[in-house]
Amino acid sequence: VYDSRGRGESEGSHNALGWGWEKDVAGALAFLRERPDVDPDRIGGLGLSTGADVLIDVATTHRELKAVVSDGATFRSFDDWRNLTGIDASTPFYWTFITAVRVLSGSSPGKPLEDLVAQISPTPLLLIASGNAQRESDVNRLYAEAAREPVDFWDIPDGTHTAAVRERPAEYEQRVVGFFDRAL
């Protein structure tokens, strides 16, 4: 576990949408590759919420990541929002929010997650959706359909965002650890 920029003991500008965190994950992967006690063919990643969004992005370019668990990916850009909802009553709010974050942070969101999940293959991907806050189940179903094999999708409609590890600890352990055991 590491602290992404602007959080914990890490310096830098805090951006709750995770824009720029790709560099932090790349640094963590570089650290692991240099460790003599780490098998470079057995490096997996588990991202929660914004970390899940970032891990999807990183997995497309960092092939040293041999398995990815994305728990709670949602939207990190206006394109992600529009890909699921089209244009609806919430569109002006979401466009304004994303634009304000871009202006105030000086960062940008990167490519839409729907496009990126298709590029992760052949790295195994497990998508977990808990509940439907921010349309989490809907968007992860969209990502699962856009991804290429190997991809697994675990939908927990009555769960809480990223809380399956607490709400269903035995099943979470079985699914996530089992996924890593098979992939790594």
C-alpha cells in the first residue's frame, strides 16, 4: 500500500478524481520490480474507487501488472459519464464539475475507462460493483462488456461502494484471493 499524491505522507496536489495518480502507481510498480523478494511475474493490483479507475488506466501500459482487481470503478471523466447516460438532466452538472476540477487542478482525466478496459487484455481483470451509487453496477457492466477476455464481473447490487470486503468478508476473500491465485 502506498500514499498517492496529496494523501497521507505523499507530497503534491490532492485530486480526489485520481488524475495524475498513474505516475504514483508506476512508481509503486518500479519499487516492486527492484525488490529481490518480489517475483516480477506475480505482481497484481487491487484498486478501490478512484484507485480502481487509475488501475484500469495503468494496466493498459504497465504489463508488469499481471492481474487487476477493480473494486468500485465509476466515472473519472465527462466522456465516461456520457458513454453511460448519454445526454440527460444531470449532464450540465457533471460537465461543470469535471471542467471546474480541470481548471482548478491543472490536470486532465485521461482516456475514457470504457476504451481502456478493452486494452487490458491479456492481463486478467476482475471488476467488482457494489450497489448503484453513481450507477456503479451499470457502469461496471458496461466496462465488463467492453473488456476482452479474461474478465470477470462480480455485481453486488445490495452492497455499499467498496464495502464488500467488510460486508461479505468471506466471499470477498474467496473471490479476490481466488482470482489472484489463478492469475498469478
